[in-house]
Amino acid sequence: MRIHRVYCKSVSKSDKKFNLDEAESRHLLKALRLKEGSHIEVFDGNGKHALCSISELSNKRCLIERISEIEDQDTSRRNLTAVIPFIKKNNFNYMIQKLTEVGVNKFIVYKADLSDQSIAKKDFEKIIIKSREVIVNVCKQCGNNFLPTIESYINLDKAIKQIEVGDDKYIFDTEAAKYFTQDDLDNKSSITIITGPESGFSDKEIKMFDNKEIKIRYLGKNILRSETAPIVVSSIIINHFGRI
């Protein structure tokens, strides 16, 4: 029988008994219809997880008791960071969901120069809050005990400055001269990918990549949607890492 997974930072603390928040408590009761005494797996988002038992359960309160030793999930030797634009809300959440499933470790989100005006008026902080909920729910389902981090910036220039030193960096653009191939990937470095919105990168954004050791690549004849391109290339890279 499948054991349901729940996210709670407190599972890795010293106390064996701890409370879940109201939303998680309601989900266990109303959606999953679990009862006191039911077993669940709880993970803390930083790689630790343990088997727990529900001691008390109500709409607003769920008291959990840890009944196994805390276990650690192995950390990734090589990480994948996705620098992605804000796009239409449903497409953006879909992109975050699928990239989390594939195994992206970090999201750096930026507001593109050529963003649709309807997107520019959105409250980006609310979008990021929703994205964090999407990430948690995906990790519950796929068994990943590490929550990918997500940060947002007002433009691509500030986003690029957050890229880890030492990462191999690739930008994907339909105007690139070279195809992205397996030969681009070595066997040591973590990788950062940068993709643009539906309207592509502005001339100003393209100039930012000069002297930043960022390689510009082309994905193929078919022009991919802004939410599809990072999913495709992330799948290729994670497969190269040996995690698919």
C-alpha cells in the first residue's frame, strides 16, 4: 500500500512530536481521509525524511509522531539551474511543475524585456508563492526530498548575476548558429540553462551574454513554446547526469 507523503520542516528537528500546518492537516483529513494511527512519510525539503504516525487529527491541527530514524537522501553531485521568464500564469505553473518532475534543482525567474503587457501587470510575488506550492506538491508525488529553490528578479541582467560561478552556461535562442548536442556537456560541471519568452530575447538582453562565458545554442528546426523549451533541454541534461 502506498504511503502518502507530506512536507514539514519539523520532521528533522529533535522533537519526535510536531504539528503540521492547517492546510496540510485539512488535506490529510478531507482529501486523503486519513485517520489517527495512519502512517505517512514526512520530508523536510532538505533531503531528510522519516516515517511518522498521526497522533491527533482535526481540520486545523495534526499532531505527528516520528516512528522511524531520520534518513538522508543523497545530494546531487551536479546541479541543474533553470533561468526562465515569467509567462502566462497557467503556462508558467505547468513549466515549473514539469521542470521539478524532471529534476531541476534551482529556478531563477526574471521579467523579460519583451514580456506580454498582460504579464507585466501581474503581481509576480503572488506567482512565486503559488509556484512554491506547485513545487511542494510535485515533490510529494515524485519522491524528491529536496525542494528546488525559486528566486525572482526584475530583469534578466540581475537574474544572470545569480548564476553560480563554475557552472557551464547555455542560452537557447532561435537565432543561434550552433545546435545543442551531447558534445557540449562534460562530466563534471553543474549546468545553468537560460530560455526566453514567446517573443524571444531583446537586443539588449542578447548583448548581456557577451563576455559572460555563456554559450548560445539552437534546439532544432521546430520552434518550441517558451514553457516547452526548458523542459526539453532539462530532460536531455538530467539524462546526461545519469538521473533518468
